[in-house]
Amino acid sequence: MKGYIAFDSHKHYTLAECEDAATGQAFRTRIEHEPGAIRAYLEGCDSGQAVALEATGNWYWIVDEIEKAQCGPLLVHPRKAKLMMGMINKTDKLDVHGLNRLQRNGTLPTVWIPPAPLRDLRELTRTRMFLARHRTRLKNRIHATLAKYGLSLTGYSDSYCKGARQSLKELIAQLPPQTQYVTRMLLEQLDFIERQVQDQEERLEALITVTQEMQLLQSLPGVGMILSAVIALEVGDVTRFGNAEGLASYAGTVPRVPRFPDRIGTPICRSHRGRKGSLWAVATGRQPLPEVGFRGGGQFRGAELLASARTSPESPLLEDSRTSRPPEGNRRSRQASG
């Protein structure tokens, strides 16, 4: 049977819907998450059968099961799919049926599926980033504890280097007994994480081959071997992007500026809408609309716009009609008439 298959996966089960392309009849099956259960469900499908699956937290092993069944997994962008389905209610049945409808219409919003070896290799760089953040938190905690009692380590570029350890231990010895105990515990945990991070870096250098993309990344200021590997593994194959704008948007370097209509009363920022004292900009046509009141040069331009609007009669500030108060005279007249 030729048709469409969609999965709505959860932690312990997956609801699958198979829709006949000719008749439109749909069959739903609940698959309990057991080894080989998804593969057994897809046994009768044709080779290369597309299977839609939302990018949830446990999609790795489900994609592996689909590939082992000789089917083609389609990883779906959850937010975009929800918007395109346009359903107020959200249930398992509606989700799988909506995914099949998007497949039938040819509008299913899919994302790239990294190969299994790349997914496995990413765990090294991601775990190292997690441990590095935890290492920074431990250092900040120790510094904050010493600062509570007016103690600080000076004269060293790195307070935790080998030469500064003796001075650091002498400062910790001046702390009260219980505070001294937990600070030494934090220092031991810091040393343990340092060794783990060093082991991970050695493993990365042995496993990762320096590619041309990594060499180009290392030519940037502040980008070394580890950071270039992190960026290269997360971006993956750049040839899958149609243009440079697509790559930049994926990397998060393209600012998203809301496009408001060119009319009087255009709000500067959506987050200020409906608040008392909101700023309202007037699009006069002399200034590009994306530049009105949005972030430019690293600073918010709302204060600059407000100052210019107060002094310029051509760009008055309009109050929000939902939060603005009536003039004093009109309010008093209404009270008198009432």
C-alpha cells in the first residue's frame, strides 16, 4: 500500500498513523517502546517509505529504527509544523493526522538529520561545553565564598594554577570551620572536572580530523581547535545550505526584525505593547522601517528616538489608546454631567 506514515512519539510509546494515498483511509496503531517494536511495525512497508517524526528529545533511536527498517525518516520542525497545521486542540491523533496532511500537500517542514557517527561525536563537544560551564560555576562559587570574609587572591593571572594553589589553600584555611569544609570540597570537585575536561580534549584531538572548514574557523580571533570542532560539528555539512544567508540564519547571526506595516502608530517593540507609557513611532518614510526603535550598534535606540520625537514636530509620539488617560478637563466634565 502506498501512503503516508507519521509518528507522534512520547517517552514510553509512539502513536503511528498510516494513511492510504488512494482512499485517504487512516489506520492508527499504538507502539509501545520496546527494542525492535518500531522496526516490526514498518516491516511491510516499501523500501524508502517516508516516515514523518517530530524532533523530540528521544528521536535519535527512533530514527535509527526507521533506517534499519529500510525506510526514510523525515525529521519535522515541531513549532513550524504546529503553526502550519493550524489546530487549536493538540492531541496525538490530531498531530499524526496533521503530519500526514502536510506530507500529502508537500509542505512538511523538515530539518536536516545528522548521520549517526556525527550524532555520536557531538556528545563529546556538548559534554565538554557542559563541564566547562560547571567549572566556571565552581570557580565563581569559591571566589564568592572568599569575598564574603574579605579574602582575595592577588598576584596571579590564574587563581587556580599550580603556583597559586598554596596561597589559595592558605586563604581557605582562614575561613570558619563549616565554610572551610565545603570550600575544600568544591576545590576537589573543580580538580576532578579539570581532569575530565583535559581527557575529553585529548580524545577530541585523537578522533577529530582537522577539515578545511575548521582551518578557516581557526583563522578567526579567539577560535582554537576545540571551538572550531564544536562549531563544525554543530553546523555539519555546509553544502546543504542553498546560500550564505541560510547558513548565517542557522548559525543565529541574522537579526530578526519584525516587519510592521508602514502606518502611523507602529509599535517600537512588541514587548511594550499594551503597557502604560508605551512608545509609539511614526513611520515617516524618511527612515528605513527596520531601523525604527530596534537594536542598532549594540544599544537600544528607543531613548534616542524619544528625545528626537519630543523636539521634532514632524515625528510626534502617539500614546497607546488602550492605556492613555483622557485629558483632565474632559474627565471633570464627564463627572459633572454624571
